[in-house]
Amino acid sequence: MTEALFCVENLRVAYPNSRSAAMTRWAVDDVSFTLNAGERLGLVGESGCGKSTLGRAAMRLLPESTQIEGKVRFAGQSVFDLTSPQLRQFRGEAVALVFQDPMTRLDPLMTIGEHCLETLRAHQPQLSRQQAKEKALETLAAVNIPPNRWQQYPHEFSGGMRQRVAIALALLLNPKLIVADEPTTSLDVTVSAQILEELTRLCRERQMALLLISHDLAMVGEYCDRIAVMYGGKMVEMGAVESILHKPQHEYTRSLLEAALHIQAVSDRSAADLVTDGLSGVPERVVAIDNSSVRAVNQSAANPILRVKNLKQYYTLEQNFISQLFSGERQTIKAVDDVSFDLYPGQVLGLVGESGCGKSTLSRTILQLIRPTSGSVEFQQTNLTQLDRESLRAMRRQLQMVFQDPHACLNPLMMVGDSIADPLFIHNLTTPTEAKRQVAEMLERVGLTPVEEYYHRYPGDLSGGQQQRVAIARALITRPSLVICDEPVSMLDASVQTQVLELMRSLKEEFHLTYLFITHDLWVARFFCDAIAVMTKGQIVELRPTEELFTNPQHPYTQQLLQAAPLLATARCQQ
């Protein structure tokens, strides 16, 4: 019998525990599985269950102080016995890892082109610079990164575009196995579909294996052969996709499926009905939403809390003298191009579109974190573009943001409790004793318990999903009037997504909040939003009530987004 390409046997991983050296807490506990050439295995589970730890342990990327037991073999060779030169060759040429956070892979001081050339020079020194650049540009094009972004730095890219670059770097060396840790978390559905189709095509053509770590059951069900479910560090269930989606055995697997279906709010209709209703194959009524749970907003009886009018944010690309001489003019990126909309008190407005379309830039321009090229932003009838720095700072107590990347608001040197309490002290809202009580209450409400343990932990000790929950707690602690949410649940599994969205909904009612909700997940947008604005190439091309947008999309780009969105019920019925 041919030996599996990748084999994990009785793997156990424990991080150093400064509080109790005598008691070992296993992040990965006795996990075993095999992966054959060309096979695609989806690894799902809640944030903090050990999925990412498993992937990093298999590539020996964990700190030396980490306690590891068990065996990991690749092509019959023990990964834990590799020498440093062998390990360097193993990473990239044999196995490539796509990180959940793209900035883990990207150096902020290097251009995108330099990243690609460095990778190729390290592993394929026989290539000339021109050959290496041609290969890199071809790979970048496969993930929709145009050649004119070659000289730009990671901070000039959106979160989704940075993730595309990280995926391109993993594909450069044609590895035999890709460990993809939430590879499409920051990407819109169209680009996600393109990238996963490219990955699965490579698996077929090159007999390349794929370990896809994700919390998205619909995506895993569509692109993988098998599904493995982790919970509390253990592998609780593993089997063929059709078996897991149709006949889950473990209670936790059943809860994941129920939560995912709750967010998508699908009925029991057949997949054929779900995907053929509507015009041009766009789902006419793919999901059923409970409109009684959404408070109606009487727009005619209230002034908008936020009015964006003719907002523009243009960037000019830096060019060297020779480029300017031949081009005759500087290249301009229209990140936000003449955007206008009103947001009313108590409303939840979703903003959807492809990565790089300008969603995050729009949110930062609204907050005046970057000043607009032109246009106005009125918050509570005050034009923010005309305020000085001190006035803006006072206004931001009522105007908070949950960033796409939790590292954008969490100081790695501050404990979680102190990070959440920080806005209270910035705006002089409470005493230290009262702040601690409010922080403890907020930690419990976002599901980070036991409170005392999480209060004294650092961001680096948390999973990506747990960090995002801390970021949400920090944004809500000042009880703002308007919260701009930039992909706030993109890193969370379906069960935690439901909990956090329900929490945000209950807080909305309790504290009369208004949300501008930026997301690439159409089903989350439909679950949570009253109205949805569709953005592409810096412009809003369609803005309509949520149900109308889904049942009768007008713009071709909106139709394209709906067709590309993975639907769990469809994945189940197609098996």
C-alpha cells in the first residue's frame, strides 16, 4: 500500500503555562490523520480549538519552548527530525503555509515585488531576475493583483489584497502540500471562489494536497473531499463531505451546521430551487429572513445620523523619473470615487464588495483617519471634514470602529482588560474601579470567559477569533452612537459569529446604536443588515433594502456576487 503524502500520528501540543507548570494544557490533544497526494481536507472548528496550532506544528513553526509529542511525516520522512537546511527546503518547496493574518508573512519595509523575488531567489537561484519577475507577475495575476502594484508596499493594499499576495507567495514554488489557514477570510466571494478554484485545479493537475483550515462550512463543503472537525484540541469527527454535512455524528458538528444554517437562514428547499430562481441564475429567494426581528426605521421622521456626500479619496502612485518621462502623467487610484449615502439612527447598513474596491478606505475617510480628497462627511449634522484635531477626538467617543485586523487596535504589550478599558480613560468616562467592572461585563458579553483569565492575558496569547472579540468589546465599551464595523466577524466560526452578531443586535437595541457594517460575506450581511450598499471600483453601484437586493438584484456586479456566494444548503444537496 502506498504511503500517504502527509501523516500526523497522536500529535499533542502544549504552550508554556507560566501559572501552572505542573498542569499541562494541550492545545492539540492526540490528533491523527493522513492526507494523500491530490486530496483536499477541510479542518473546521471554533476559534481557539487548535486548528492553527496544528498547522504550525506540522511545519515546525512553533516556539522552541512549546511541548510537542507524536509524529509528523511528509513523504515518509519525519518532519521533527529535519536539519535546518532540510527544514528550509521543506518550507516552501514541499509544504507552503498561507497564514490567517497576511502581515505575518509580509515585511512592511519591502515592496510586493521584492517579496516575490526574494522567495524565488532563496529557492530557485538559477532563475535570472527577468525570469523570476515574469513568474512572479504571472502568479500575482492569478490572484488578481495587477502589474502596476509591483512597486507598492503592504500598507498600500487593503486587507483582502494583502491576503491575495500571501496566497501568491505560497503558490510561487509549486509545493506538494499547501496548509491554508483561513486563506479567504479577508476576501470577497468572487475572489474567494477564483482562488479556491485555482487551488483545487492545482491539486488535480499537480497532485498537490490541500489542508484547508477554515470556519466556513459552506466553503469547505464545496471545495474539499473530506472534513475533519476539531473541538477543544481534539479531532471529534472526520469523514467524507457528504457524510459530515448529511449525517453528523458528534454534537459539536451538529451545532456548527445549525449555526451556519441559522446565519444563512435557508429553508429546506432543494439546491436546484435555491440556485435557479431569479434572473440570470441569481437566487431570487435563497433564504428566508424573519423581518419581525428587524426594527423598521422611519427615515422620513428623522435626520440621518451620518450623511456622506460626493466623497472622494484619490491616491497618486509614486513613479521614478523615467516612468514619469515616458508616461507623461502620474497614475491615480480612485479608491473612493464620488460616494454618497445617508445612514439613519438605529439602521444597520451593510457595505459589500470585492477586496480592494474601497470599502475600508471609505470607512477610514468617514472617521477622518485619512482626510478626503473632496466631499463632505456629516455626523449628527456636524461636518467632520471641517473639524480640528481636538474636536475630532471628542467626537470619536460617539463614533467607534471595529477594524478588520484586531492588531490595528490592540497593543501587544497591554493586557486584554487594559486594552478594553483604554477608551474609557481616553475620554475620561469613569474611574479605574468602575472601568474594571465595565470591562468584566463586556468580556462576558462577548463570550471571553472566565473573565479573570482573559482580563490578564495578552493579545498574542489569543487566537485570531478571540482577538476580534476583544476588538469588538473595546469598540463598544464607550457606548457610541455609530459603530463602523470592518469585517468584525470574518475570523469567527459560524457558532461564534451567531453569538457575536446577536450580541451586537442586542446592544443596538439597548444602547440605540447605528451600524455601518462592512463585510464580504453576503449571508452575514443578509442576516444582520436592514439595507445593503454594493461597492465596486470605488463606487456604490446599488443601494437597496436587504430583501429587495437579494430577491431582485439590478446591477450585473450584484448578480455576480450572489452567484459566487457559497451556500451551505447547496453544498449539502450537491453531495
